[in-house]
Amino acid sequence: MVLGSNAPWWAILLCLLAAVVLPTLIGLERQVNNKSAGMRTHALVGLGAALFMVVSKYGFSDVLDANLVVLDPSRVAAQIVTGIGFIGAGLVFVRRNKVRGLTTASSIWLTAAVGSAAGAGLVLPAAFVTGAYFLVVVVYARIIARLRMSGRRYHALQVTYEDGTGALREILQRCTSLGFQIQGFSTQPLDHSGNGVLGRGVNEENSPNGANLVEVELEIEGLAPRGTLLQELSTLTTIKAISFDDENE
């Protein structure tokens, strides 16, 4: 579907709807994997890019003159490509020489393209690219894992545990017993004010008798699946929360 210069309002709204639905599907995959940009971010980026394209194509029809005023809608698309780089750059960072956030930044960049295409009336190409996105992030990841092309894998692991119970020693031992190398770790105490991890599901009910909670962030590397590590750490009764924050999935 390609809209002409005199497209009806309902066709424009249909394009904007596609610019919400398709990016939301991309954001859902990021959300499920606990990435920094999820459904809301992707939906807003796609819808905003689509609206820019709609304004560029149809917003100046009252001032156009065949001999005096000529507009180039492609100029807006070029500016979207440039502007979306600021969001993508904010999602990429380096920790201990490991570049992280590239996949999420790439998904934001692709979402802007999907939204721009939908806003321009190219709904079928936008849908095709959305499907291709899932092919790349889901199927390719499984192929790489099966062929072990990625070799040793890096993980950032956050664990919340009760202080004074020897849990940190147990956590480190469980990691090394599975073949993971500890690249580094840092700890910070938590209170019951709802800040930090407490706001993500650790609360008074999870820490009976007012036990002090500590969060440790570990940077580990190894070949074992992270699901195996998660299962191993879950057997420790002093651990209250476990989460991964990496770009391996």
C-alpha cells in the first residue's frame, strides 16, 4: 500500500497504527529479555518517526505551488536517520572492555526505519522488516549457540542476598564450580526504602526479621549456559533475587 498525495484520513491513521503495532512487537522481544529499551520506547520511536513522515508528505499541501514552492519529503527521512543516532548512542556503553547495548541500539535504529516506512504508506515493507528482525535475533542466536560460534560468553549477574550468612562465598564458589571465571564484582548494601533491587521485587516479605540485604554485581565469563548457573544459585536459601543484564540473548 502506497498512499498518494491526496490520501484519505483513515488511510493515514492506518499507517500510524501500523507504526505502533510493528515497533511494539520489536520492543516486546527486548522487554522479554530485560533490555534497557522495551515496548514503550520502541513504540514511541516508531510512532514518532511515522508522524514525521506523514507531516513531511501531507502537512504542507496548503502551501504548495507548482511554480513557487517545491518540497522534498526525503529530507525528513534523512533527518530521522541522523536524529535517532542520539538515542542509540545512549544505549551503548563499555564495561571492562566489553561493548554492551549494541543489539538494543540497532533495534531502535531499525524501529525508526519501520516507523518511517509505515508513515510513508509502505506498510508491507515495514511488516517484512519486522519479520526479518525476529529472524535475526531469534533464529540467528540459536544457530550461533548451537555452533558455539560465540565461544566464551560474558554475563553481568546481579544477586541480592542476606548479609552475614556467607552467601557471597557460596555464590563465588558456585560460579567457579561451573567453569565461570570471575572478571570482577562489587557489592552495595540495600535498605527497605524501596530503592534499588528492593523496587524490583525484594521487600520486607522477602527478608524476614529485618535481615540486611546486599546486592552483588558479578562480571563472569564462561561456556556454561546461564540457565544452569541460575538453577544452581536458586538452591541457596539466603538469595532473595537473581537477574542477568547482558547482551548474550
